[in-house]
Amino acid sequence: NRSIMSTNHTRIAAVTTATLGAVAGYIVYIRSFKPKCIKNARRSKAALAPSQRKPGSDPSRDAFREKKLPTDIDYLLIGSGMGSLYTAALLSQAGYVCVVLEQHYVAGGCTHSFHDGAYEFDTGLHYVGRLEKYELLFDMVSTGSKVEWKKMGTEEDGFCYDEIKLGSEAPWKFRAGEENFIADLVKEFPEEEEGIREYVRLCKRANKKADMYFYGKMFPKYIQSLLNKYLNAEYFKYANSTTWDVVTKLIKNIDSTSGKRLRAILCGQFGDYGLKPQDSSFLIQAGIVAHYMGGAYYPVGGSQRISKAIVPTIEKAGGRVLVSCRAKSVIIEGGRATGVEVVQVDKSGQDKGLPVKIKAKLGVVSGAGAMVTNKLVPEDHRAKLGYEPMLSDVKPSISHAYAFIGMKGTGEELGLRCANLWVLPVDSQGAEGEYNYQGAALDASDKGKDGSKVWEGVGESDKEGGEEDMLLFVGFPSVKDPNYAIAHPGKSACEMITTAHPEWFSQFETAAKAQSGKRDNEQYTKLKKDLERKMLNGLYRNYPKTRGTVEYVNIATPLTNKYYLGRADSYGLEHTMAHYGGGLNNMRPKTDIPGLFCTGQDIGTVGIVGALNGGILTAHAILGYNLWDLVVEERNLIEDVLRMQGKA
């Protein structure tokens, strides 16, 4: 009997070994023969007729007309931000006909720019990092003229991309490159070298660990749940820690003024996600730091170049990107999303004519963010969508006020720098400094104020080196873009941003009709004029040669955001521990309503690049890429497209 049992065990072991060997051999085989096509691509792509936009016209300003709609639409996309454009471009590469609908008069979302007189301004793209990755991703969905990029800064300043100004101290400069990042900080804070190096390591580590979490959103919920439980423990450790707590624990002498100053410098890029470090998830701070550490870049010719490069890819497959039309609701029939009801809008943003119902054969993709998507879904289907519990846990992010400033003179003449300047007021600095950030939306000092008292008592000094008591972002697209001087000789453009609460401006809203930031209201006009004065004071304090050169100022408020984006917030849902620690697990590319998908930064992370990555996830989900493809075959949509284009 023992001999028989031994023989059986031997046979079982042999069969098991052979089976595992066969499976391993099969996996090696299929990994060695990668297809030169996209999964579930349309075979008839080559036969699709391109859209008939007027030759030579601006692809980002194709105004909506019902007659322009293709007769056979596969997917409708709401909003033309980076999430929607990138999703549509990838689907178009697979041969699907996509129509992107935008309420603004120009496509691109926060990558759009605007001209006014002798000046041009970007609106949301101030820099992009990791060009070795993202230049390829932009190029692969661009048709015709590709976007060129210019590295910010100069060799002389170490290609500085961000300056962090604490109170009235000289700005701390982040130079490109991990070793520069570390060396500069260690030189200033030699006793903290170990903590500084660990901070950089943690930022890179947390950023890497986020990949599995976000890709898990593509899979069925039970697989996503298993991945989160068994493989994403380290991710959740970072996600459920605040930026402030992580940095505080790394600084050996945190009770000293020097330690507190170091903490304020390390956390100083929080403006990129709009939440004070005491409340933000370390995951988003780590992502920002890791993204820009190698240096930052700006599109040559301005940010509008991005949409102008991508839109023709959508048109080539028979699709269209149409502006000046507002989505009113998602059409749901038989429990499935089948289209979008839209209305054309005029140049002032008012509804024009009767609503039009547009149908799509395969589905609807919303790039408008979680809150707006929830509103667009008919009320009796919102429970199925399941967003409302999520939206009660994770609130909208902060909003902002903006100053677009045009000046006479070149950047060299005015002493302007390429790097972004973050002016961060602190409660105290110097020998006895606590270095706690303060100001609008950072502490309780602005609570309870109405629209007549906001920013009261701050921003009054215009003297060089004067008190910095107003949180400001300052950037100069005319310095970042080498072509600006060619298009606008002798002119310089500045963009300034400060934090703002939407409720400060709610009294100026008009229920009767949608309006931009421009409206006839004496109190509102006065508020904007006061803000203009305070913003210009900030410009003069930090760039004194600009005094007397200002020719143009345009102030925008949270109402402007609400008009153009459909929401007041600037960064989607707030980037808290709840956001990344599981509160948005249900914010998935494929919703629980059949035929309805979501894309953009609420799917991924903050900003243009975050929205682009959201577009990648959504396109993967729509085209049916699954765990087998990504893990077993080691196949993904991006590499499939590159192989199809002969680039991989």
C-alpha cells in the first residue's frame, strides 16, 4: 500500500509539474507575441470617413450645429477637458466614432488659452513634469503637428521650476533633478539629511504604489476589493496619512525653528492640489513632488496647442469636437445610458434654441467630474449611480480667484523669472518662527465673511520686500513659452491666483440665466476692483520692475469657474485622506449604470496629467482590457497603440 501511495504521489507531482510547466510555457509564448492592434478595435477603421470640418479652421473652436453630428455615433463625451479628449483620442485610434461636447466656446478644458487684445493667457496648465513619459503619451494621440515642450528655467538657475516664498523671506528654489533637490536642502539643513533623503524615497515609493490602486478600478468590483485588501496595504498606509504628519515625523529637530522652516518648505507645493498639508493625503503630496522633481516643461506656443493636436485624431476616425453646447442631462432608456440632451449656447453663454437629443450606440462618457455627473443623471437613476454617499464623504476642493495681467516690456526688461512663485504667508518667521501657513482657506480667519469683507486687511503693501500676507501663485507664460515674444513682441503676460470660497460669491449669482465672472452688479464690481489692487500689489512686491508697465487686467472668480466648468471647485473632489483612502473606490471608469462611463481627474488624480491618466483608465475599461491582459499577457492599451504605430 505504501508503494502504491508513493507511486500515486509521484504521478500527481509529475502531472502537477507538467501542468505548471505547460501554463508557464504558454504564458511565455503569449507574452512573446504581442499583437499589433488594440483590443476590440474596429476592423473597419480604415474605411471610416473623416469628419468634414472646414479645412484650415481652428479645430478647438468648431461650434455646435446639429447638422455637424455624424450619423453613426459610438460614444458621446461630456466636456472637452484632458480626460475626455484623451479618452476620445484612444477610442478613435481603435476606430470608434466619438463626439465630444463642450459648453465653452473653445475646447480643451483647463488646457485652453484665451486672447484679449495684444495678450494671450493660459488658464490651467502652468507646467508638466516627467516629460520622458508624457511627451510620448501626448504624441501618440496627436495627428499632424505635435506639441513641442520647453524646459522651464535655465542652466544658470539649475532649471528651477518652483519658488517657495515663506512670508517675506527670499524664495526657496526647487532645481530640476533629484540630487539637486536633496543637495540644496541638505546644504541648508545639514542635520536633517537622513530625513530629507527619506522624504524623497517615500514620495517616489508612494507614487509608485498608487498604480495598482488606480488600475484596480478597471476591474470588476470583487477583484478591486481583493486587490485593495491583499496587495494595496502599503498604498493605504500613505493614503491614510496626512502630509503634515508624515513630514513632521521625518524631521529630527522639528521643535526647532529650523525644523519648522524645513517642514514648511517641503510642504510648500500644496498649492498644486489646493489643500493645506494638515488635511491633505500624503499620497497626493508625494505624487506632486515625484512628478516635478526631475524638472518641469511648458508647451511651445501655449497650452491650446494640446487640444489642437488631439482633436484631429478624433476627427480622423469620423468623430467631432463641438463647442458652445451645454449638456442638460444624460438620456437613460431601459436602464441604459443612450445619449445626451444638449442645448446650443450663444457667445454670452445663454441657451439658444430648443434642446437637442443626441444618441450614441455604445455609451456616454462624462468628463465633467463626479458632482456634475451626478446632477446630469436623472434623479430617479442616481441611486443606481451610487455617487451621493461618496460625495457626502468627500467634498469639493477649494476654488480660486485669478488675475490675468498684461504688461508692456519683455521678461528680461521686467525682471521676470520662468519658475512659478508660490507666496505662502506664515504666522511667524525668522529666529522665533513657527512657520504655520495662514490666510484664506488655510485657517479659520476667513470663516463667516461675506462678499463685502473677503481678503480684508491683506495685500495692502506694494513695497518691494513688504509684508506677504496674501497667498498667491504667480506665473509668466510669456517667459515659459519661447514663441510668445514672436507672437506678442514687447509684451509680457502674468497669471496670479489666490484661494477663494465659492460661498463668498453666491450672493452675486443670478438664477435667471448663466453668467460668467462678468456681470452688472456694483458690489461685485467693487470686490473685483479691490482684488485687482491687492493682486497688483503682490506683483509689485515681488517683481518691482513691473510697476508702471501694466496695460491690461482681467479678474476672474469662482463664478467664472462655475460658468465655464459647471462647478466652482478648481481641483475636483478634495484631496483628503478620505479621497484616496477608500472614499472614492466607487468612482470607477465604468459606472453601475450600463453604458455610462466617467473619466478625468476624479477617476485619477489632480491636474492635467491626472485627468490624462483618468482618460487612459477609462479607455482601458471601455475596450475591455482586464486582469488577464494586464497581468498574464502583460498587454495594455498604450503599448498596443504604440505597436500599431510602429513605435514599440
